[in-house]
Amino acid sequence: MKKLWRIYRYLLHCLTARNTHGFGVHSPFLFHFISFVVEEKNPYYIFSSIEKLRNNLIHDKTKIQIEDFGTGKNRTSTIETVVKKSVKPKKYGQLFFRIALHTKAQSILELGTSLGITTAYLAAASSQIRCTSMEGSKTLANLAKKNFQQLGLKNISLIEGNIDENLEKVLESTPSFDLIFIDANHTSQAVIEYFNMCLEKIHTHSIMLVDDIYWSADMLKAWKYIKQHPKVTATIDLFETGIVFFDPNLYKKHYKVRY
């Protein structure tokens, strides 16, 4: 049923997403953002290195034990399966890189490191970025650290442990974040809680990325809550990920884009 629901939502998204390539977007800022950040396809030097690492991991059949604080259960998987099911496709990783680059982000927070592929894209936009990534699973955190070392990324601070218990301390340690990526516990309750906690550390030019907004009807509930929040001034719905803006100079508007 869940798979059929997602297929239905995707077809509905394709039918209603009329603003592709920025057309129909009245805000000059968002038109430029969609045209030159979301739709840009130019490769950057780090892309090939990250994708080479992904390719190696996607053929790694090593069995691992994963601690899942979201479900409260541990599970056995393989590195190959984690890459295929839990790591964002390269077009999204590269989009996040472009967002970090375009906004000249200096401080980034990621909730849900997994194997660190997406983290690498976020952090690689500039060596000046302070990227803090949080991962509940010790196994995945250790693998991610090795991947960061292989890529030569030294600007990532990985916080291991239950995000629900550690997030408040992490937020207290940083004045504000320019870019926040929420990709951890896929329940509306958790996502809404993370969103509200992170709101305390945003500024008018901060951008928040919310992953898997159509993962389930419950996750869609969280996305609707975020869109309606009074501090949110605009959103871009890419189906897989929602992009959230807080600039009061933007008109309250929600766009759907085929990506």
C-alpha cells in the first residue's frame, strides 16, 4: 500500500508541477534559484571523486549491524543495500552542493549522516564550511568517517549517538546555521520537532532541506505543517526533497518543480 501511495503521489506531483525551469515563478530570487541552482547541470571537480566512492560502496556486500533509534530496533544489512536505499541519488547530492555553493554557506547542519555521501557533497562546496553531521548508528558513523578521510574532507564534525538526545547540545554550540538538512527519523512527530528546534538557529537567508517529504502520508503531514509555519516564506517541492526559505522579502508561495 505504501509503495502504491508513493506512486500515486509522484504521478500527482508530475501533473501539478508546472514551474519547471523557473517559468511561472514570480519572485526574481526564486526564479534565479530554480534556473541557476536547481536546474544547473555543470559538473564540479569533486563530483567524480564522490561518485567513484559511491560506486565502490554500491558493490560492497559486507554485512553490517545498524542501530536504528527511530524504530528502536537494530537490523542487519549490507553496505550495498544502505547505498541503494538510504543514500540520496547523485543528482540530489550535487544539488545540495550547488545550494551550499550558491548561498556561500559557512555553517551546515545535517541530521542523518548514513554513509556520508550526501555529507561530502554539502561539505565539499568550500573548505571554509563548518559542517556538523549527526548519525545515530555507530556502525554507519564509523564508515562515514572513513569515507571522509578517503575524500580528504577535514571540515566535517560527526556527532554520533541518538539525535533526539544530542540535537539540543549541538544547536546550543553554534550561533546559527546557513543550511540545514533533515534526513533522520522519518516520522512527522520527529521531523516537526527537529524543524521547530532548528528554527531557533536560522536567519533570514538560511535554507532548510527536508528529505523524503512523500515517504508516507505521515511524512506529508510534517511537510504540510512546515509549509504553513508563519516563519516559512516560500518552499520548493522537488518530490524527493522540500526546500524551505525564511526570507521575509519573499512572497508566501509554494512551488512544485519536476526534478
